[in-house]
Amino acid sequence: MSGFKPLTVPADVIYTYDGSFDGFLCCVFESVYTGELPFSIRREEDSPMTLYDVRSIVTDSAKAERVRASIPLKISERALELVITVFCSCLAEKELRILEFLLRAYREGGKLCFKLGDAAVAPLLSAEKHLLREAHHLKGFIRFADVGGALVAAITPKNYVLPFISQHFVLRYSNEQFMIFDKTNKSALVYQNGRAEILQIDHVAFPEISESEARYQALWKQFYNTVSIESRENPRCRMTHMPKRYWENMLEVSGLVHPAAERILPGGQIVSVL
Amino acid sequence: MDLMEKLTILTNSAKYDASCTSSGVNRPGKTVAAGCCHSFSADGRCISLLKVLMTNYCIYDCKYCVNRSSNECRRTAFTPEELAELTMEFYRRNYIEGLFLSSGVIRSPDYTMEQMIQVLHLLRHRHDFRGYIHAKTIPGSSPELVRRLGLLADRISVNVELPSEQSLNRLAPNKKREAIFSPMKQICAETEQNRQELVIYKKAPRFAPAGQSTQMIIGASPETDYQIITLAEAMYGKYALKRVFYSAYIPAVEDSLLPALDAKPPLLREHRLYQADWLMRQYGFKSEEILSHDTPNFNPYLDPKCNWAINNMQEFPVDVNTAELETLLRVPGIGPTSARRIVIARRNGRLGLAELKRIGVVLKRAQYFIQTSDRTPSARPDKEMTVRALIDQNVYSFGMEQLSLFQDAPGPMPLPTSRDVKSITEAVEETVLCLASSL
């Protein structure tokens, strides 16, 4: 077995990359082949003022592909899945944590993923859980509005969840056209003519809603308010199950978050959804 | 009457039904196998389905029901077309996972069922609706209609309504025990037969693929908690029910046979029943381990699992590095998820307290009951500390009105009332001392 590389040595350097997954894989490549463990890995746009050396890592798809292929080969499929999910999560210093995990996993093999109580693995698993839970929540909490026959919705998630909810909605609305706009990550899942893609978009302007759309929204709000049993009222329980950060995009409760929003924007309930 | 008004009336009439789950069928995209909550109402209950009645006209006069024929209220009915369309439009906007349809009895049980079947038929065949449908069968309707309903719905349910035949005779004189259990039996048999058909022919029409469930009202009649969970256990075993729902009785109509209108719903008791129900379905507990003839009611301060644990201290400590999954599940603070994780994680190295914490075990409760690679609890744990860690803080937030429920029950002393204590902290202290001394 010639495989064991020496452990990387902590180095006073910060890697910056373009923010893409391929770019990150090139940072892994750099670390493995220089034998140094950077102090931090950052996206170029939020590259900090620092006393450390900053090295800009250029995205090279050939290098990225080598790293990607090595993960299932030398570690496991599960490790690749975990790495991709955590990369989409909002874990602080996720790049460095994934790198540290990978460096160890190259030595210890696939079983590292199952050391659920390990101090280096547990944060990745909980970041993964956080993302998947948010994706599951959003499968329920997303509210579409019918705008000229197409369905549109907006979300403000903490994680980059679009790739994880895409399949669900494509299958659910396979005969429709729809768009889910992610305000946090400035991207949109667009599905039309049987094709789904995720686009980078800064801003979306939705048209006014029709009368029939407003009617269904009013019916839904009425149902929502009626179905609750007064003598059981329990706002804390509601908040545990449906955290307030989701409310701004849910028409039945958005008024409770920003009471002013509906007054400022004319045109009915839809304004708070979009 | 316009749709808005109808929806309001028929939602109001349906809202006391407890169940709103959408789990148990897997049609990728169309339904989420584990169920999906689309919203939560101000009372903290999940909204997964459009829960409405077909109509609130009713020929029956069940004492506990808002829709009883002698109650004066506005009555209306959906037409099958408008309900089907409303369901579709809500589903399209991702408001709901599907429809939960129940009904008051209009003209006759069979006529009512035919109306409901018409809605389901429109949804499934005209609108090509692939979402979730939970339909309630009407007691006393013909078996053929139950069968047709089951072929269109994902889950069907028959409410047992009250936990004993005596109570049923007293409070729901028009519903007979037989009328409730015979469809339950039939659904169970049809499901079994359907399973065999599916083996032979994969595309055989599926009968209620998400199984059947039932519901009973708690606190309108005098049964003990032990009677209730034994009944639930028997139904799980005999009719292969997927769920039993417990609904704290909320006084909606005045009647000399019922709790007064201003009585508070027994929410803590309902909560304990659900906890016991989960113990029986997910943790491998038997009803007689949770309660018995001698202690027929729940301990208000401790959840049933903790209560079992402190009364069976000889079973502990459990070694997390070697114990079977079933044994791990009995430890307070370890649930099905963390138990499974422990089993996976310990194959790759021994577990200490730090590892358990990262895995997600609630050490606050578990620490008194487990042995880890780096810690063995003392042979005689401090009772006071153990009790303090296990005490269910919910008991205080559910409010002191719960008092009356447990006053007659033998067991721990009654809850301190708000007048006796200045703060929750003091109340907790008092309870801790009291419980510890009774151990």
C-alpha cells in the first residue's frame, strides 16, 4: 500500500475560490498536493481583510473531476453524498470542515461516515440534517400563486435547498409550469415544457394576481383561521412546528410577521408571498 | 350560500376531528410517504389535509357532537363538484396534501356515503387527482359502499367515538357498537384480501393503501386511562389499525350527561395518551407495563416512559455499547432515532458521554440510566436528582385546571395549585420532593 500521504500541516494561508463546487474540489486538490492545511477557505466575494497570505485557487475542471472521482473510489459513495449536501448547507466554515473530513477519510476509509459521535463528523451530519429538514419543511410550506397559468413561489431558506426539493415538485406538478425563487441564494428553480433547471437570478418581478387567484387565497386564509380550535390555542406549539422564519412567505400567517407589509403594498395578499 | 360561507361552516363542524395525517402512501411527488405538514394552525395542530364535512345536516343526536340534530346552528352542504374543485385548487397551490372528508348523516347513512363517493370519484377520475384522501365511513352504511370508498381513498376510518359500549349507549344512542366494529372488521379483511390480489396482479386496484385509523373522545365519559390504552392496544392487534387518535373533549353543547360548558379540555391527559400510544407502537411497550388495575391513570408529572423507568430501576443501568436496540429504547432520553444511531456508531468505536451527546441523546434524562465507556452511574442513584431531571415541565404549562382529572386517582399527591406556589420553580421543587419520597 503506497497510499498513505502524510497529514497536512497547518499553514498560514487562506484559499479563495469562485464559490462553485468544482472550485472547492480544486481547493481540496491544492491542499492534498501541497500538504498544507489552510487556515480557512473562502469564496472570492467574501474574501476578508487579513494578515494571512491569500491564495486564489483557479477552478480547473480536470482537477475537480479527479478529486470527485477519488471520493467514491477511495472512501465511499456515502461520503460523496455527504460532502455535496454539506457544501450546500449553511454550516460555518463548511469548506474547511469538509476538507478536514476528506483528509481523514482518505486515510480511514468509508467507515468514518458512520462514526456518528466523532467530533469532526457529527457537525457535518447535523448540517446535513439541518438542510434536509429545511427541505422537508419547504415541501409543505411553499405557497404557489397562479400567475397567468404558471405557478410561482418565493422562499428564503438558510441552506441552498433548491436541488433537494426540485424532484419533489417536478413530479408533483409534472403537467404545470412553475418557478420557485430562492431569495437568499438568488437563484430560481424553473420548470417548463418538461424541463427543470436552476438559474442564477438577482430579482424576479411577479405580475399582479388575478381575481380568481385572490379568491382562492382568501378561501385558504379563511380555512386556516377557522380550523383552529380556540380553547386549544397554543402559539408556542405552532412556532415549534412552524418556525417563524418561514412565515414571511406563507400567506396565511405572513400578516402576523410584518403587519405593515400588507398595508404598504396594494393589491391584496399576494404581495406578502412574493 | 356562497363558497366562503360554506367553507367556514363546514370547517367549523369538522375541526374537532383529531387526525390530519397524510402518511402511509408513496406516490413520489404526489404525496410524501412520511406525511407532510403544510401549515400549523394557531392551536399548534398540523394542517395537512383540507378537513371539512360534506354536510353538517345530521339525523343523529349524539350528545357530544356540535352537529347533533337538536343543536340549533346553520346547516349547509357542499355539492360534489365544488368540493372537488376546491380541493384541486388548494392542492395545486401546495396548501394541502389532500382531502379529509367526513360528514353528518343526511337522509340515510347510504345516501351520505354515496355523496362522499361522488366527490372522491370526481377527484380521482375527472381531475386525475393523485394526492392523499382520508375518508370517514358512516356507521350503518352498506358494506358495498365501504368497499367502493376504500378503493378511492388512501385511508379510511371508523370512529369508535367513546371508549366503552356503555358510554356509547348513553351519549350516542343512534350509534351501535356493532355498526362501528363491523366496518372496521370489513376494512381489515378487505385490506388483507387486497394484499393477496396485489401479489398475483400488481395493478389490482388498491384498497385503502394507507390503512385504517380511528378516534375516540377523551373526557366526556368516565373510563380510566388504563381502559383506554387497553382498548387501543386491542384494536391495533385485532384490526391492524395504523393509528388511534385521542381527542380531548371540548364542550360544545350543553347537556346534563356531559361536562359543563366551561370545563377545560383535558389536554394533558390527551398528551399522556399519545405518549403511551407511541410507546406501544414504536417502543415495544405493552399496555400493562404502562398502567395497571392498581394504577389506572397516568402520573401527571412524569411521562409514561420515565414513570416506567423509575419504577423499574432494577433494569438499569443499560450499557450503551452492548445493549440490544429494544433495551436502548427503554432508556429515558433515547428515542428510536438515537437508538438506531447508537447501534450504527458503536460498530465503529466505543461510545462515551461526549459521543452520545453528539449523536443526539438527551443526556439530561439518560445519564442516570446508562453506562458508557467512560462512566458508570452509582449503584444507588440520587432519587431527587433523577426525578428532577425527568419531571415533565409541560405539566405546569398545561395549566392547573388539569387538577380535577387526577384528584380522585390514587398515586401522587394532587398538583400544587397556582395559589399555593409563587412560581413554577417552587412548584417543581415541591413536586420533586414529593415524588422522590414516594419512590
